[in-house]
Amino acid sequence: MKLKFIHTADLHLDTPFKGLGDWNPGLAGKLKDATYRSFRNIIDLSISEKVDFILIAGDIFDSEIMSLAAQLRFLAELRRLSDNSIPAYFICGNHDHLGAWDRSFSLPPGVFRFGSTDVEKMTYLRNGEAIADIYGISYQDSYIKDNLAPLYIRSKDPALFSIAMLHGMADIVGRDERYAPFSLRDLTERPFDYWALGHVHKGRVLSDDPAVVYPGNPQGRDFGEIGQKGCCMVELEPGVKPVIKFVPVQHVRFEDLDIDLTGTNDISVLMNLIDEARDAMVISDRNSNFVLRILLTGRTGLHKLLNRPGATKQLLEELNTGQLESEPFSWIGSAEVMTSMPLDIENIGQGSDFIAGIIKNIVRYEKDGELLAALTGNLENELPAGRIFREIDHFSENEKQEILDKAKWILLSRLVDEGSFNDGS
């Protein structure tokens, strides 16, 4: 006998998208609608796949101050499930803790919300037979500092499957003592077939047998949450390892685009490179809209032009013209210029002047990791702010090399005048 269900969490309905919406009023409206649209996609998926039920592991709303619009739209989607005889089970997390819910908020038939006093059990029945026991507990307030895992005790007369819902922070993901912290072992040593987790926005399977899963949030909210976002469709069968399928449902997808301008000296070529990269991204996922952040790199004759005051703003205005009228749209939210001048460093470094000496010293640090480490170590005595040194001390070797490379090009760009460029012509 098989059981199929959807596991989602961290819907964050009514996310305000602070900062992002300032780019453009039209974009603000599309972003505000994105969390609702992604939830609608989950409900569409549940109905089309004829799942047994849906689990929502907390943080349905973005704030404890739940807007009327958010509540009404959430209820409307739950009614669609109810009309299709698909039960929904949910717990409340730190953003939508139980103490903030409006008491007049009436749930449709077949929708079950877990309380906050103790772990509760609700049983899913199919044709009168107990198929799955679902356990969960909601947050009563914004913070729960206690480990809730020990409260999950399987019934002495369990159904065919036992599923636990928990909103909190696993130790192997990060440390935050405010949100029901637990260790992975706390969960895997308990006799549950599936742990439906919430709180962490990056989807990941912490264990596959027993299954311990964060589905991630179904809609990214900024460039800290790039890539496909979605929910998990799960199939359980006695004696078989759980089958967990990630299904993208985001309405707007955040992504980074790296554009290498090495050898590019024509502004029209720059525009074509960006358009081609953007088109390739859209073609890869025709079901999503995109908000993109571009990084311009490489040694290019366009370096000075791109670094003029207001240049990137003008570039974005040109690239975004008409985008919000398209479906799907692809909006470029920001552009970071990390280009450098097309200097022939090898040739300049052969000289005997001051600039050649600087290049030779930089090359020494690039090739000698111990020398670079000693340099950053000496900064402790040079810099008055200890915090700056502590930040430097946490950089990886690759990060230190990247900082050195960036410093090299900033320094050389200021020292070498335009007449020394090698533009390849």
C-alpha cells in the first residue's frame, strides 16, 4: 500500500520584498503576488497528482501581523483542497505563531492545525483504515528555545505510517538557539518514517532512511535565495526507502548571471552578451519569471565607460525596457561592475619602474599562500579595528586570493594611465 503526499513549508505569504520593490512599482506588485502564486502552484500540483494529503511545516505567513488579504487567499486555496477531498495538516512556526492567529479564522473541512500545548497526533484515514499518524506541535510565541524532539513519541498502536512535523533548526544546518534546536540524531533515533521539517529556506534531505527533509521555501525572496524553489512530493511504501521528489513551484526565480567581457570593446556587443545570457536562462525554465543580478567581469576596453557615475543605472534602464509587459518577464535588478582595464601585465611587469615592481610583488603573493597568510596576519597590528582583522581571519584561501586579485586591478587601474592600455587592436 502506497502513500503519496506533498510536503511544503515557509510559504511566507504576503512577504513585502522590502528594498526589491523600490526598483520599480510594477515589479513591486509582481513580487508581492509571487508568494501567493507559488502556493497556488502547490495546490494545483496536489490536485493534479491526486495526493493523499498536504503537510505545511510552519511559517505560512511572513509576519504575525497577518494581513486580511493573506488570510483570505490562504483560505481560498485550502478550500480548493477541501473541495477535492484532500486533507491539509499544518503547524505554526516562529513567523506565524499560534498566539497571533485570529480566533475568527475558521478552517475549511479537512484542514487540521496543530496546537501548541503538546505534540498532537492526527490520523489520516483511507476508506476507514488508519493509513498515517501525523504528529506535530505549533509555536505559541515567536521563539521556542527548547528541543521539541523528545516530545515526539509514537503511538503504541501506530497506523501503517508515522509522520512527524517539526519547525526548527537542525544542528548540522546551523546554530540558532531561539528556534527549537535539535540534532539530527534526535530525529533519526525515533521510530518515524518521515520527518517533515520547516524553518530552513534551502531545501535539503538530511537523512533518507528515515527521511528527514527540509523542502525549503517555495518562493525565493531575494538574491540570498537564488535558484529553483519548490516543495517535495513524497511516496511511502512499507519496507521501501521513501521516494522524495523535488518539484519547482516558484513564480519568480532569483538568479545570478556572470558576464565575461574579456576582449569586448563595443557597447553593442556588451548588450548582446547580456541578452543572450538572459535568454538562455529564461529558456531553461519557461515556467518562471526571473529577477536577475548580473556581474560584469573581464579585461575590457569598456572598463572606464562602465565605471562612470550613473552608467550601470542607465544600462539597467535600457535592458529592462518593456520587460514587465512580457510573460514571463526577466528583470535585471542590479549590475555589479568588476571589470578591469585590458593591461598587458606580463609585458608591464618586465620593466624596472615603480609599477613593474608592484606587479612583481603581487605575483609573489599570488604564488605563495604562506606569504599571503603572513600579510593578512600582519594587518592585526596595522588596523585599529579588531573587528576588521577578525573578518579577514575568517576568509578562505580562495577568498583571500580573490581579494588580492581585486586589489591588484583597482591599484593598477589608478596607477597606469590610458596610454599604457593594450586593447588588443
